Amino acid sequence: MTNVQQSALRTGVERLWQEGARLAGLDAREVAATGWALLSPPSGGDGRRGGFSELNNDGSPAQLCLSQSREGTGLRMLVDPAWHLADAPARLVASREALALALERGGAGDLAPACEALLDALLLEEPALHAYPSSLLWIGTGLGQPGCAVYVDVRPLGDAVWARTRDWLHLVLPDAAEALGTLERLRPHVQLSSIGIEGLSRQRARAKLYWRLRTPVGLAALGLPLLDDPGLAAFLATAVGLREFPLSGLVMSAGFDFASGALEDTKIDLCGHCMPQPAASWLDLVARVSHGLGLPVPPVQAALDAQHCEVAFLGAGVDRRGQHRLNIYLKPSGPDLPAALDRRALRACIASACAYLCELQAADGGFADYRLPVGASTQWVSAFAGLALAEAAWVADLPWALAAAGRTADRLTRDRPYAAGWGYNETTGIDADSTGFAIRLLRALGREVAPADRRSLLRHWREEGGFATYDDGPQAWGQAHPCVTAAAGLALDDEARRALSSALQACVARTALADGNWPAYWWRTHHYSTWHHLLLLRRLGQGARGAAPTHVGMGAGTGVGSGKGSGAAHPSPGAFELAYAAGIAHFRDPGSAEADRLLRDLLGAQRVDGGWTGGFNLRVTDPACTAPWQQPAGELYRDQAGTITTASALFVLTEVLRG
């Protein structure tokens, strides 16, 4: 992270805690000291930097929660401890230290055994830890009041989360029957998102289950009587109204009493990012939902008016006595995009993205991301990220990013498991995609490409036209693929490009879809393939005029295979697709309102650490499947650290700045 990013993040978090201190009547320095101690415990300096937080959609690692009831306003600080560490085991060690500190300062030491049991049940095993790309857990501590909370992110655990949660509920609740029954009723409809503990002692605490809906379903189908509360229905009607609201932005929870095991309360939280509006509109909405629940309006006006904070979540809950509460989760305000997206603004965003990739870079110069059954990708991801750094460095004049790209090239050419070419990693064999990106990286750095590596790429060319991923299969993996053809075609030297120009152009024309886009064999959507085809057409001297002017919308080509995760449908296309959609609009209609809108959306999705959040973008298509854009077959995988997603955004922003 650059000094500018660190300063902006620190300023934003400090302002958030100042608001908390003001509302709680506490010394701001003491609140800040506690917050930073929880965010960066001593062991936080022992691990490799480059992690990111998923507590908020923009990557900021802190929240302030105001909980309004008839009795008054409760205040809590929420943090993502050791969020900056890239290695999950190191994050877990540091997070345990932060949790111990929060329990001590909150006077909740009696809950330490239950909290340790929670971490052991969900995060103890090494394979489970390595499934985490970022946040492991979040910690809450009261401001001016005792108590502590811990929430473990369980989304990466897949179907194993259900058995682990059942075992933990059996362990911590004296009578787990109601909680276990709730869990079974929820399972057909929801994806568990986090499991936690809130409270002060064994006699005053709750076991918490948080979930998101997989598909639209009536609240009554979830089998929780408290969710039928008229106050919650009125809250949803007022807050959401007629607006379209994604299922991923709706989070529900249930709390079970540690002393009895009975259902204590339930809650519905709405993502503030999913219903953007100015501060005045938020204040009006908060007033209306407060009155609807018969509650005083929480004191958030000063924080929102000063634009020091933004609404991260707005939630309403009800307990078994019928008492309501309104929760408002505030996050630090992010930097505003400039009115004009000039070269200076674009260069600043590019520099931040390069800084994030440099945080992810290993000491040997390489990168690693994704976790397939064959392991993480090293060579392909390294070549992809290295090329993004090199091209951005030349266009935005970032010599330190160019040096980082050089270290990646050193790594790829120094330790070579194959006689020629590169692959997904050191055990999967060479492929055209990885070899093409590595060759392009070397050329971007002005380095020689060995003749054997050039020949290795050409061996993947097929007589019928196009590049195959693998020279010898298996099955459809040895056939030409549109997305691979575009990426590999960009790596051809001048001589090979002239020799194959006519065949390449014929292949590009033949594989285009009726709407002017190009399908992808290895990707969830058409975005990556279409952008690379437009770039290839320009290299072939055709620009974007060889394709219909149809833009790839954010919903295009989103056929999904079975996918990893907890069996839930994956979220709609994210930053990866958005980056290429912005790039496509820039190629086809530069300067248009649509191109400007998509570019602004892309820059608005950049986190405070400079990266973009990765998604389930890579599809490992079944070898028997020849056209997954017609009938998807295969598992989806996520670039967990957002390496490919951030590098993709860099490719697009570099082209925009170049233009």
C-alpha cells in the first residue's frame, strides 16, 4: 500500500472512531488506541503483507455500530483484525491475540473458552484456513459499555460448515434442540455467512447464526416465528420499497441464549452499498424506519452530515419479548471520484492498483492465486500480473512497478520446470495461455524471447484456426478455444503474426456470436474473451470495427456451473466482469456516456488498498464439454486475493490512459 493509501485509510478510520468517542462521551485518543491495537496486534508484523478486508465493500477494516432501542443507544466498534496479512495462518495467530485483548477490555473473559471453541471448530484445520482469501473473523467491542463479540466468516468452508456448526452448537448450548432445528429448516434455502458469539458472560451471551438467501423465498418458509414480526415487514417495506435489491445484500441472523439454548432474537440487515443515496436521504430513511418501529431516531446526523462516515448496513431486529431495535453500521467515507476523470486521476488509481499487486508479490518475484484441485496457480498468475504491472508502469511512468514486473520475469525464466513454455503451475504442463502471457511480459520488458518458447506457443495452433489450451488434450482441452486464441494471438511476434494474420482474422470472424461478443471456454462470462478479441483486432489493424457495436452488459453470458462454495448460487458478475465491460465500451465507443459510466463504476469499486475484490470468474470446464457458453459444465473458482481481477482492471485502465 502506498503512503497516500495508508494516510487516507488511517484518516478515515480515525474519523470513524472520533464519531464513536463523541457519541459515547469517551476520550478519542483512548478509543483510537484500542481500535489500532485490535486492528494490528503484535503478531500482525510477523506475516507477509498483502491481505485485504471484506468487512466493508470498499476494503476498509472498521465499522461503528449504533444500536437503538427504547432503552437508549448502544455503541460498538467492529474491526477486521490483522486484515493486512496475506497468509491465513499468520492472520489467525494475530486475530487470536486481538480477540484476547477485546475480551479483556470488554470484561468478557468468561466467554474466552466458548470463543476458542468457536475458532477451533471452524478454523483449526489447515485446509480450511487456506480456503480463506481475506477476512477470517471480525471482532466487536463496546464503547462505554462492557461486552465483546466475535464472528467467523464461514463462506469459504463449503458444505462442511453445516456439520461444524452443529457440533459447535452441541458443545456450547445446554439444550441445542431449537438451534439445531432452526439450522435444518434454514439449510435448503440459505448460505451460512458467519457464526459468532455476542455477550458478556456465559449467562449473558448469544450464539449467532448469519445467513444470506440462495434464492427468493418468503420469510415464513425459513421456520423462524420471529421473522414474521410486523415491525420487520414494515422495516423492509420502508427501506427497500419498490427498488430492485440483490439477495446478496440481504443478511439475516438468529441468536440463541447461551444459558438456555432458546431462540433469543432475530435480525435483518440491508447492505447500504446496494441502495446508494445521499446523506440527506439516509437521514430521512433512518427517521422513517425508526418511527415505524416506535424508536427514537439514532444520533447519526452529525456523522453523515460531516461526510466522515457512510452507511455500511441498516438493520432491524426483534427479541422474543417483542422489543425492537434498529442497527446502523457506519464505515469510513471513501475518497470521492473527481468530476473529470483526467490523466492525473487515472494515474493515481493505476498507481494504487500496482501498489496492491506489489503487496501480493512473493519474495522470489512470483504471484499465486486460485485453489484448484491441482493447487494454486503460480506461473500463469505470475505472468498475468507481471504483464499488467509492466504495461501500467510504462504508460503511467511508475519505475517501481516496472522493477516489480522485472522480478516476476526473473522468477519465470530462472526456475523452469519445462524445457520450453509455461503452465498454470509447475506440475500441470505447459499451455498456450500461460506461455502467451509470459512471452508478452518478456517483450514488455524489452527482453529476448527464446526461440524454443516461441515454437512452444505455435505448437498450440490448430489447422482449423485458433489456439488450443493444451497441445495434446484431453478431449476438448486440446481444441481451439476463442478466449485462448485471443490471448495467445497477442503474444505472436511480427513474423508469426504476418504468417497467421488471415487465418486469425477468419477465426475471429467465425467464432463471434450474433450479438458481436466472443464466447469464453475458461471464463464464467464473455467479458474477458470479448475485450481480448478487440485488442487482438486492433493489433491486426482492424480496430473495433470488425465487430458489431453491441456492448457486453454486466448480465451477459453468466451461465454458471455447479461451482464451489456452500452449494449456493454465486453472486452476479463483479469487478472482473466490470473491468472488461468498461474496456469494451472504451474500445467500441470511447468518450460515450456508457463508457464513462462503466469506467466510473470500475474506479468506484476499487478498494482503499488499491485492489479489486476477486470473484468466481474462472471456470474449469469439463473436458467433454466443447461449448460451455451454450451449456455450462464445470466448477467455478475464485481468485482469492483478487490478483487476476486487479490485474484485469489494470489492463483496462492502462488502455484508457494510453488512449
